Amino acid sequence: MREILPLVHTFSNGLRLAYLHSDSMVAHLGVSVLAGSRYEHEGEEGLAHFLEHCIFKGTTNRRAFHVLSRLDSVGGELNAYTSKEEMVVYASFVKNHFQRAAELLADIVLNSHFPEKEIEKEKEIVLDEIDSYLDSPSDKIFDDFEALLFENHPLGINILGTPESVSSFTKEDLQRYLKRRFVSGNMVVSFVGDLPFDKVCSSIEKYFQTCSVGETHALDNPFQEQLTFSKVSKEANYQAHAVLGGYAPGYDHVDRKGIMLLANIIGGPALNSKLNLSVREKYGYSYSIEASYNPYKETGFWNVYFGTDPKNLKKTLKLVEKELLLACDKPLTESYLRMAKEQYKGHLALGLESNSGLMMSLGKSILFFNQIDTLKDITDAMQRITAIELQDIAQNYFNPKGISKLIFEIEE
């Protein structure tokens, strides 16, 4: 079956639209903005995430209740998330309510009003969110690991901020951040659904015509790699938790697809990943063990996480280190590499079954690469990777001298 290709259009104000047709009665629309936490200035820690919360609390045209009810009243869904680099506001809805959704998203993104009363209420909600995260060692350890890996840099700052920073935010802070980051060159609108391209284009142009014109901002403070660390902290409740990892290539690096494949082989979601077969299936040391790769613009990091009974902590660490060394010392056999590539291609295809996820992926691709790779583009590039190239990548990034560790032990 012929792959349906996405379309990209740039409006006169510099705003970009990524469009993909899909035969479904449900459509998905999102606005992706280069406004994640790494773009906060000193004293603004947590402001991007707080803005994500407050952006639904009223516009110059609507009160908070009317913002929240506009799509929900017709069975649609409205949501948002913030990462280190982007903020995404998105909606899912029955396709005949597209105009309603497009007008609402534009109103939220361009006309948020930030009533003082709503700001104070939302502070309590975010402070409760911070407390909830502190109660979960399996979540907290990832943020603490990043804080150490990217110490003294915006990439290392917790997206939620601190109780002190959140408590200090004002309406003026929110307005300033919105004005600084929400400009046309920093924004992409993405759509997946069963509506004509011309109709989507004309509606987006109509509703987003007041978007401030501006170019994509260059990175103010590119990250430079630092020394490795090994830290043990008494923060766990019942299990011991551990993260091992190190620096990895950013979005534009030639090794990006290779390390994606390596992370999937070592500890991806498949039941036959090397760490799952070794640590969980063979020895029964851990219920939860996984490897992942997280790219940013100019850098990234890989990690392996597991939770285990304290008595199995050292044994599990040794098994993880053994698998990482094996990737460095011995190239994969051709038959295993073929299987791993086929498996990864399958995971990618399954991911495309979610039109909501696909819509956000389109926005991210344009935001960071200003292009969209098709499934064939990705799989063809993956197919060209050799076992020797993967071994070279492993030696560059999994070298024991470049690995950092963070362990949460049980408090006595």
C-alpha cells in the first residue's frame, strides 16, 4: 500500500503547518512551540510548565470554564505538556468540530489572559504535583540523574521548578515568557484527520493571523560535557533504584539512529531485549528494567534504569555493566542485527497507529528538523547501519569511563 505523505505549508507570518490526511472520523490538532524549560532565564525555573497550566485559565475572549468546556461539551479532549525543549497544546475531536478546535487553540495560544485569582489556585496544584513527584523514587531518580548530568545548565533543571520559584511567579512573568517564546518562527501547527488540506490551511491562517512574527531563537547556552559522577542517596522506600548512563548525540548527529537502535536492543520495550532476558527472565532480579535514549538539540543522554530488592542491587548492576561492555567488545551477528532492525521497524509502524501521537510527531519533526522523514526514510536509514558501526557507537558512548551512576538506597 502506498504511504500517504505529509504536507507542509509556511504562512506569510512564518508559522508552519504540518498536515497528514487520515481516513477517520476523529481528527487531531496541536500547536508545538520551542518554549520548554531550557529556555527559561535565571529565576524562571518551572515557569514554562506553570505557563502550560495557566494557559487554560482564561483568555481575552473566554473565562476558564468556557475554555475547558468548549471541546469537552462536544466529546472532544484538550490537553498540553511541557518538556525540556517544547510545549505542546493539542486537541482531539470529531472532525466536524474542526473549526471549533482550531479557533479555541488559537485563542489559548495567542490570547491567554492569566487572571490573578486563577494563577494563585494553579500554584497550589503545581506545588501538589511537586510533592507527588517527590513521593515517587522511580520517577524522581530520572530527574535527579539529569540534574547531575547537566549540572549548572538549564537542561539539568527540573521542569516543575521548585516550591520557592513556583510560589514567586506573577502574571507579568507569564506574559513575558509568552511574548518571548510564542512567536511564529518558534511555532508549528500540526493536523492529522479527514479534512481537505486547503480547508485546514485557510482555517489556520484565519485563526492564527495575529501570531507575533519572529524567527526561531538560537540556543543561548549550548551544553558542554562535564565529568562523570557516581552517587548513592538514601531516598528509596521498599526497592533500591538505579540509573546508569552518559552523554549521547543530539538530534542532528550522525550517530542518532544508531544509538536509538542500540538502546532498543539492550533494554527496549520488547520482551526479548537483552536486559529483560538476562535480569528479569534468567535471574528474576527486577520487575522493571529499561534502556532509553533522549536527544536534545546539541546533546543528549542514554540511560538504563532498574528497580530491585536491595539484596540484588550489586548483582543487577554487574549484569547491566556486562551487557554494555559486550556491546563495546563484540559486534552483533548479522542474523541478530537483521532481527533487531525488523523489530525496531515494527515498533515504529505500531507507533504510527496512534493518530494523536503521529500529529505530535509531525509537529516535533518540523520544529526541530524543518522536515518530515517518512517511515520508509527512517527504515532505509536504519537498514544501512552495520554491526561494526553499532560497535563503534557503543565504544564511543558506553565506555565505562564515561558512565555515570545514581543509586537510591532504602532509608534505614
